[in-house]
Amino acid sequence: MRKSITASLVLAAALGLAACSEKAQDETAEAANAIGSDAEATADNAAADVANVGDEAMGAAENAADATGAALENGADAVRNGTAKTLDDAGNELKEGAQEVRD
């Protein structure tokens, strides 16, 4: 696309230059080159911006996945700890009940 824009500008400049002085032709050619360079730089910058947005999105997705994994792990730990405490309490109650029966 950049090449077609640049080619169109050069062609338009060349047609317009046919009736102009050499100095005017040189200045017009320089202006066309500057416009082509600016268009190319703008396209390059836009491509770099799009790449950066993609990288930032990937980083955010990775951070979200890490946070989700940590939350799941913390939840699993809480369930394990709660279950262990409940089983310990139940075991202690059984021991106390058995002791009372013996006494």
C-alpha cells in the first residue's frame, strides 16, 4: 500500500512537472519524497503500535491466568485445612465419647 501511495504521488508529480522549470521540478520531487517518507514512517509507527498493544494484551492475559491459578490454589488450601480441622475435631469428639463410655 505504501508503494502504491508513493508511486501515485511520484506519477502525479511527474505529470505536473512537464510544464515547470527545473528548479520547480526539483522542489516538487523533494516534496513528493518527503510525503512518501512521512507516509512510510506513519505506517511503520502504526504497525509498531499494533504490535505493542498485542504484547500488552498478552501480558495482561498471563497476569490474569496467574492470579486465577493463585486464587484456586489458595481456595484448595483453605478447603484442605478446613477438612483437616473438621476431621481432627471429629476424632477428638470420638475419643472423648469413648473415654466417657469407659468411665
